[in-house]
Amino acid sequence: MSGVGVVDVLSVYPVKSLAGRTVEEAEVGPAGIVGDRVWTVVDADTGDRVTVRTTPQMAEVVATGDTEADTITLTEVLGRPVRLRRAEEPQVDAAPVHLVSRAAVRRADAGDVPEGCSADDPRANVLMDLGPDEDERGWVGRGLRIGEVELTVTRTPRHCLGIYAEVRSPGRVRVGDRVELLP
């Protein structure tokens, strides 16, 4: 195993399309970080999903965990009645865990940003501080160990920074945990 960096920030996004909350540690299950993207916003009248792509101001709202308070806040921010609906399974884009390095954020700040990506908020679960010669984009197909968790890197996102990974072995991950590439 090769230590390539450390976990700098952990984020959980309880409601799909809303801003995330940082946490010091998280439980990672087979479907990703427990509590991540388990709620969706729907139009109160039609039941249709409301997403950040069509309603960008959603990204400014941080979910409190109180569904009634979050519904009231979202209704005020969006200017129309909405409600939260518990998803049958986490609403992930491509894989259960999204990881981004500080180096990817620096590359994005310098103009290396995929089309449609927000360099200001990559919406990652794990923000990593890597060694100077590391680039997570080269890890596709590799295994990672972070804290108690083992992941398999599946691909790079088309419209975002970093990498996506599937959970090989669940467990806990904490800020400061080593990020290790598996042989």
C-alpha cells in the first residue's frame, strides 16, 4: 500500500441538489455515506423532482435535517411550494462516493474545468490533500483505503472534478485519515 494523502474535508448532502454539511467523521455503507442524498425536492403540486440544474438557487440552501424547516426554507427561496420526499435509494450521479483532491480544485481555478462543472463547489463527499505528484484521475480501476473503508475507483466524472468510487468494504472515515492506494 502506498499513502498518497489525507482526508481534508468530509461532506454529506442529505438532500439531493442542496448544499452539503461538513462532518468530522462518517459511516460508509455499501450505498455510500450513510445519510447522503437520501431526500429529493419535489414540486408540491405535481410531484415532479426539482433539481439544481433547473433551479440553481437550491445549491445555496444547506439542509438542516429537519424536513419541515427545510421545506419551509426551500419554499421561500424557490418562491413556489415544494416538499421533501425520501428516496427509495440514495440519489447518486454515477457511484456512491465522489472524491476530489485539492490539486483538482487548483487546476480548476487555473482554468482546467470540465464543461458544466462548478469549480467553486465540486459537491464531493471527500476532499483530499494529496502529495505533490499525485493526480486522482489516474486511479481509475484502482483500490483505495481511507480509514476503515475500501473503495474501487470506477471513473472520472464528465461534468465535475475528481473521481467516483464504489464501496468495496464499508466502515468509518474521518477527517485526517490516510488515503492509500491498494496494490
